[in-house]
Amino acid sequence: MSEFVFLGKKTIRHDAQPKVTGVLKFTNDLEVPGMLIGRIFRSPYAFADISRVDVSEAERVGAVALTPDEVPQKLFNPRLVSVDEVTFKDHLILTKKPRYLGEPVAAVAAPSEELAQRALESIRIYVERVYEPILDPFKAMDPSSPLIHESILKGDQVLRVERNIAARLTYTEGDVDKAFKEADVVLERRFKTGKRYHMQLEPKAVLCVPEPGGRLTIYSTTQTIHNTRILISELFGIPESRVTVVKVPIGGSFGSSIQVNYLVPIAVALCLKSGRPVKIAYTREEDLLDHSNYVFRMRIKVGAKRSGEIIAGEFENILDIGAHQIQAYPLLGTSLGWFVSMYKWRNIRYEGIAVYTNKVPSCALRGYGAPEVQWAVETVIDELAEELNVDPVELRLKNYVGRGDVFWGQGPTVRSVIKSDGVPELLLKGRELIGWDKRGRPSEKKGRFRRGVGLARGFHTSGAGGPISGEVIDFTGAVLKLNEDGTFDYITALQDHGGGTLDAHVKIIAEELQVPPDRINLALATTENTPYDVCTHASRGTFVGGEAARRAASIVKQKILEAAVRLLPVAVNPEALR
């Protein structure tokens, strides 16, 4: 019998009825009086220098027009998940130096979508120079290739870009060359991943509303309302207390809204210029030009003894990041973390290089490098097992990073000691369930159709923090309020991507308080009424956010008991909460 009353039980999700009846409002569904429709003029060139942007015709037809000369020329990074000292900045709100096809150059806003589109099509640009796009990272690093960016910022420090290298991370542990010389078997393999688009259900959108006293209210597709407020404050010099970001349901993300989306500062700029509400919503085609995944080019070299002990691992990781940095440097770190935390390589060498190309900027997509790196590692481990003539399961069990070892999946500055270990159960029970010992050898299989049985393992983190603060920010908070009638309001900045994260929080609160989940209301959340939350990413929504909810419930429970002691003439049993 389960020890839990509410956890593990089926309940109706709070958003189930609004979703199935079509009344749940996403950002693009929102309208306010006097609202203008915004459209973005995108570069028709992947690599060019523009001398002039002519919006006179757009203004003549009655639209509000915006050019690069009218917005702050501050380099920024839309992702605020790392500390500023290691945040690389190369974005502009609007630019005359487009570096990928579709980069925002200008914008318009008008009372109707038709007029906004007509104004958009009337914009003319005068090009100073068009370059041949650089689409291959190795060609980009050729000294003869033109620089996509000449200088960028790392925190507040100006960096000169060389050979189109956006960021670099190296790491060495032990004597790698000696270990490879002493290895009985050495394997070296290369891997490349493909270019993908997230294809989340909801294309990105934003609504910016001017308020009295120079305030702004922003509704947007985002995984982080607080970082949206911080970035807008920094870019436009508006105090954070005058920027309110309202949490709106999002139709999936897969990592594509960890960063503040590009259309948000553009809508803010149009709103400030026009003095009216402005909404911008991407078409699917525009969303395709907004974000994509990273392309990995990996070289992995491994050395082992005939006994099956791995003694050396080398990992070269070339990242094609596209035209701008969103998360390149921290991804170099997590890629190393995924590699190091899989197996005890004992001697390690890593070189990670993020390279600019004239492609759509890359961002996280479902696992932030973990599936890619682990795919490559597990492929090499399988081949190593074959070379050593040992069972792949036994080779993994002999060398995996487990309980008592150091884990640093989120990069070299976020390290933890592993306190629980389910890998033996995973591999041994999994081997039994898939009939591993009966799979037969590939050479024994005949005929046109042959059934293969494979095995691999992987992991991901739940949160990006560690016992000691590193370069990755991971903070959250929760508000739980007891109402006069005995119901509760739960307020959190964490976003539910559609999978039911916040309903999990409600069950956690219900379990802690021993009250039915239907007595807990998920209240409207904004940056005004929630503690800071860095972002709903890294599979932290339930593990980290849920723990904040549990702690808030525990505090409320204690306060209820303390109040009961003062008010009631008899001793109060904590079980009375049931």
C-alpha cells in the first residue's frame, strides 16, 4: 500500500478543461484596446553590411517604424542563466550587420495586420557589401575567412574574435599521452549531429502594454518571466520595478524559450516609440528563422587495458553555434560534464570550441547536449567492448561513475558527490527484460530481415545547481497563502511547458498539508508577486520547484499549528491537519 495519500494518484489537471474547450489563452490570443500589430523586417542576406534602412514609405502609410538607429546599441545575450562574468554578448535588438538569413533589421507596427504587412513590404535597405555565407565551422576557422563578428563582450570585457571562434573551453586531468601509450586497446571515432528545429506547438509571441507612470506590462512566450524583466530593464534603462512580466501559458518549448525571445525587446521598443500596446506573433516560417539546435562535431578517443579498465579518454567538441551566442560557452562545459560523468576515464583531455557560422542561432533542445554526447560515448563503449571481447553490460558496470564519485553534468564548476546509484539495477534488470543474453551474435543472423538488440545508458540533471555555487545560476522560490475559507493560493514563477509540472507542485503541497489538491489554487503569477526563479529548464521544474513548494507548505503547516496552539484550549495534534 502506498505511503502517500495524494502523490501517485490520478487527478484532473487544472488546465485540462480550459485546454480541451479552447478557452485557455496563449500570448497570441491576447488583445487590449488600442493595440498595434507589429511585424519584423528580416535580412534577405545571410552575411551583409547595410548602409541605410529606408522606412519613409512605411511611415507614410500610417505605420510606426523602427530602425537600428532608434534602439539602444548595447550588445547583449538573451540567456541569463550563467553569471555575467562568463556571459558572452553579441546580439543587438536591430542591426545593420545581419549575420544570418532572417536576422531582424527593422520593425513596424500598425492598427491592423494588413497595414502592418503593407508597411513591412515597403521598407527598403541599401547594402554596402554582401559576403559569401560561411556555413561550415571548419571553413569559418580558416584564417582566410572573413570575421562574422570582430568584437564581442564577455561580461563587461571586450574580446577580439579570432578565426570566428566564439568561445573555447579546455580541460586536462592526469597524463593522457602516457595513458594512451600504456593502453592495450585504443579506439578513435568521429561523430556529427544534424541540424534541427524545435517545432514546439506555439510559435513565439509577445504583447507589450504601456502603463501610467512609465511602466510596462509584458506578456510573452517564455520559460523565465524574471530574466525577461531583467533584460528589458538592462537594455532600455527602465527600473525593474516599472517592468511587470505576466506568466502566460506556453504551448511547449523544448528549450527554445530559455532565452528571452528576440521579438520581446523589439516589441518593447515599438511600444515605447508609439506609446500604444504592441503585439508581435511569429508565423511558423518566422519561428524557423528564430532558433535551432547546435550541431556537434565530436572526436572521441578511448584507451583501455585488456582487463576492461578504461584508462584514458579524449574528447574534441566543435560546436556550430550559428551567427550568435545564446548558450555556447556553458554548453561547452556541460558537454564536458556529460562526458566526464559517464565513465571513469582516469586520464582526461578535452577541447571544446564554439564556432560562428552564418546560420540561425542555436539554443538548447531537449537535454542540452546530453543525448548527443552520450550517443557518441555509448557507441564508442560498444565498439570497445567488441574489441576487448567482453560483455558491453559488464564493461559499463566496471567503469561507470557511481555512488561516492564526483558528478558534474552541468559543467566543471557545478560538482556534486553521487549519493544514490540506480545504474546496476538499470543495466542488470534491463538486460533481463530485453533478453540480452539470448540476443545472439551478429554473424549468426541470416536472411533479409535481421533483429538486433542494443543497449545504452544515459542521464540528465534535475537542476543546474550544486553544493558550491558555480557559474550556473539556479534559484527559485514559492508563495503559499492560506485563505480565509481554508483554501490555498499557490504562486510560482516556474513555467509549466504543458507536461503538468505545476499540478505536480499542487500534489506535493497537498501531501505536505494533507489537504485535497482541489483546495489549492494555481494563482496568477507575475514578476511583482513571485520570488525570483531563474528559468524552468534542466528538468528542474518538479525537482527544484517542487521542493520550494514543499518547503513553503511546511512553513504554512507550522504556522497553522502555532496559531491553533494559541487559539484552542486543548493540545493540538499535528495529525489534526488530516
